[in-house]
Amino acid sequence: MYDILIFGAGTAGLTAAIYGVRAGRSVAVLEESVYGGQIINTLEIENYPGIKKVSGVDYATGLFEQATALGAQVLFDAPVSVEKSDVFTVTTKRGKTLEAKSLILAVGAKNRPLGVEGEEKFTGRGISYCATCDGAFFRGKDVAVVGGGNTAIDDALFLTDYCNKVYLIHRRQGFRAEEAKLALLKDKQNLEFVLDSVVETVEGEETFSGVTVKNKESGAVRHIAVDGLFVAVGQVPATAITKDLVALDDYGYIVAGEDCKTSTEGIFAAGDCRTKQIRQLVTAAADGAIAALAACEYIRK
């Protein structure tokens, strides 16, 4: 029996674990894959207060080591069902049964696919969702990045150091990314902007060979021959396990305010999976702290 059981070992989940154990509660974290969440794919973090610069992997490792050193348990397993009575009973993918007095849902989000024909076929065979993971495989080759946010700009910056040429395809003229990042990108000689354009098809028979893009303003269609395509068009919440537990909005995010309380008593939501305007490391950490303290208050009742 745990006081607090957390789904997800990203920034929100591990911060919640830190605050939970420091409040004297028994805490376990369920994580299906690797601790850290999406941030482990980020080459450098420069906007977290108090840390001038750190890699995503180093940041996540420090957070994991801090939580476990304090006494939080991280179980590399995944929840498959949850039942509520006086306590929450969770069955895991590995066949374990765990009980907890409260739950914190910090399941984060996953990469959004383009949704074009052939994308699934070539995923892992020319199409990737992580430039820092797979960029080195395309050293000296031509690649394309799709997206207009910070992740897409980070990916393009990273790839310009490895690849012969990088095309940045974005459906608008303007970008959502930080101006400082864009300024760095505009100085790259081996980068070409393909704006007001969307990917219509991905091409190739046995191997991936490129994309066809359509200009939304002129209607012009263009084939771009590339060896790799990196997709960075946002994320979708990984809330499938929570859909029968708590209320979700129309986009699949868990309905929870700044107090991190969900529609179900005893269940709290933290990080990118909850309804909010800003999804950043610092807001995920804040959510984790708030959710853990709210769980502690709930247990005391």
C-alpha cells in the first residue's frame, strides 16, 4: 500500500515524487519506458531557472537520482487497469497489483504523427520523431524537418551540424518558436525554409525517398528528395489509461485546474497531460509539487 502512486516519470511525476517523500509519504512511480519523458530528446536546456545550460539526458538523470535517493520507488512497468473503492487498486502490465491511497497522473504526451499515407510504413526507416536520437544516422545526407515550434527549430539546428542540407517545412509563414532560436537557424547556410506548405505524401517503394509538399497559398506542388524526414508537429496526450478515471477535454487532456485536482476525488493530474496554456519544464515541475501536496492533504482527511 502506497500513500501516493504516480503514473509517469517525467519532470512532473518525479517532482511529485520528491515532494511526496519529503512530506513523509510512501511514493511509487510507474514508468513504462525511460525516466525523463520527452525532455531526454532535447540537446540543451537553457530556460530552466537556476540552471544555465544542461542536456535533456543529464537533467532527467539528476531528477531521477534525486527522487530515488530520497526514497521514492520507480517501477519500470505500466498500468493497465485501475479500480477505486476505499483505495485505488492498479494492475500493471507485468501482472503486479498495487494499492494506493491517491493517484497522480503525470503521463505526459507523445509525438503527433503527420497522418499521411506511408508514414507508418517508413517510421524507423527514414521517418523519425527524434532528431537527437537518429540524426547521426543521416550524416552528410539531405533531410527535412516538419514543424514550426521550438522542437522543430531545435531539430533543424541539430541536423544542420550533421547533414548536407536541411529543409524546414512549416504550414505557416510565421513560427511559434523562440526568436533567439530562429535567429541561430537563419544563419545556417545549409538550411532552406519551405513555408506555407504541408506534406501531402511521403514517397518510396522499399526505402524512403522524399516528400511531396503543397503550398497552401499558391497550390503549387513540389517534390523534395531527402533521405530522412523528422516530424515535430506537436504532441497528443498519453491519456488512454485515464479516460475511464477522470474527465477529459475534447483534445484528450485531463481536465484539471491550477490545483491539479481532477473530476475524481483522490486523483490529481500534473504536467503536459492536463488542461493548461503553457507546457514547459518549469510548469511541469510546478504541477508536480502542487499535485503531491494536494495528494498529501487528501490523505490527511
